[in-house]
Amino acid sequence: MKYLITGGAGFIGSHLIGKIITKADKVIVLDNLLTGSKKNIEKFIKLDNFEFKPHDIQHHYDISEKMDYVIHLASCASPLAYTKFPINTLKSGSIGTINALGIARKFNSKFLLSSTSEIYGDPKISPQSEDYWGNVNPTGPRSMYDESKRFAEAATQAYVSEYDLNANIIRIFNTYGENMQLNDGRVVTNFIVQALNNDNITIYGDGLQTRSFSYIEDTVNGLLLALNYPKSEIFNIGNDNEMSIKDLATLILELTKSDSKIIYKKLPVDDPLQRKPDLTKSKKILGYQPKIDIVTGLSKTIQWIKNNSNKIV
Ligand code: UDP
């Protein structure tokens, strides 16, 4: 099987490649390395069945070799990154998705879109199931990400209805683990780096806002289940173990045995107050089941960050 992965040098892409590379006939990664890193794919570059092409999918990519799978991961994904690169974020979700869909259409490949829980915005219901339309500010500070992914979903659905493409959309909820960028402002990495350095832990707002954190291995397993699902569907992928940001801070302080103090900073505008996936559909249809609990996942992540301590910023 041959795979084309946009954004394959990113956090999720690098783990996905690790899962498929030994059995794949070929894996081609397109990445502009804006937020991805060559380091994430270093160990694959020497392999005969792996190709890395520095390319931004917002520009047409000419390919004549038939791909069995097209997986569109390319996007800025952290609030810090998409705020820094708003136009690129909009283009990778819009033009980039159309270009990736065009490649899949050409070869009748299976298509997978990595969408996000952000399409639910600041949800008015909890947990969020796939049929919830969301509560999104179309021009707010997170809009470049939320709306580009909403467009990406609409585009994918259009290729399903007009061209009968087999395409699945996964809405990925907050995922953490090895290979995350340590300086992109995400809460898990921020708190761990702060705790290991005995710096203040910065909680934004009162810390009562919630997220549901999924360890990377569970998220990638869900991605692969969706990729191989023969019909075209939309699935939430993540872990439904919801917790407050304050409880996350306390847990990370415990696990790192840190002396850091918690300080409170302003909550960013439009920061969602709650987020919890309803996994009923993905469990029932895909047999998806997240397995790694937060203590195990955080402990592995802390260890990885310690081992890469030269990266601590
Ligand atoms: N957050 C925080 N301190 C930080 C970084 C983030 O309290 O140093 C909060 C942030 O305001 C949000 C939650 O943690 O409520 C998750 O933030 P993240 O950027 O990781 O993901 P997202 O908001 O996209 O879910």
C-alpha cells in the first residue's frame, strides 16, 4: 500500500509513520516544515520505502504514482502557531484540503482528513457528539483554525457526494505525547517544561475550564481505524476522560515532584470552557477504545521531555 501524508513531519504524522512504515510499500511525506520538524522523521529518511518532499500543500503537487491512501494532516494546530501564521493556517485547511482531495480523486485513493474538536468552538453542550454543529466565532482569534477546518470538512463532504470518494473525517481532541513541540504554547508541554524547570505554572483564567487529553498512541490508533473504514463518515477521536486545567496542573506537579508555584494569567479570548468527546459513534462503528490513562501518558511524556532536556526552553 502507498501512502501520501501531508504534514507528515508533525507530531501526529511522525507517530502515524512509525505505525505503518514497516508494512507500507511507500510512504511519501509532504511538509513545509513550518511547525513540523525533520527531526521527527529522521529515522525514516534512510528507508527505501520513505520519501520526504519539502512542499506546502497549499500549492499544487504533481504526482503520477498511484497512492492508495491520502492523509491530510498539514496544518498549524496550536493556538500560538495558528495565531502566528493565520493565513497559512487558512490556506492549508482550504486550498491545501482541495489539493489533497484532488490527488485522492485522481487515484481514487482513500482519503482521511484530520479535523479537530475546535470545529465545535466553545460548545454549549457536553459531551460533544458528531452531530453537534458547534458554537464558533467566525472572526475571533481562533477563527483561522476553526473555520479552515470547518471548510476542510465541507470540502471533504463535497468530494464524497460529487465524486463518490471514500473519505473519512476525524475530529481529533487534545492529544499529547512524545514529539510535541515544546515551545508551541500547548498546556501539557507548557506545564511539564515549567514544572521541570521549577518555573511558575501558568494557568490561564481560573483553571476550571476543561479538556479531555488523549495520549498520542490512542489518537493514532483511532486515525488508522477511521482510515480503513470502508464507508465515508465523521468520527470523534480522543479520550473522554475530562479534567480541569487546574487538576492537570496539580497532577503534573505531583508527577514531576516539582516545587513550582501556580500563578494565574488572563484567559485568552474565546478559549473554550469545556471540551469532552462523545465517543459512542467511534466506539460502536470503529471499535475504537482509548487505552492509555492520563497518569501513564503524562509519565511517558515527562520522561521523553527529560530525555530531550536540551530542548527545554
Ligand atoms: N492553558 C493554560 N496555561 C498554559 C497553556 C494553556 O492554562 O500555559 C489553557 C488554555 O487557556 C486552554 C487549555 O489550557 O484553556 C488548553 O490549551 P491548549 O493551547 O493546550 O489547547 P486548546 O485550547 O487548543 O484546547
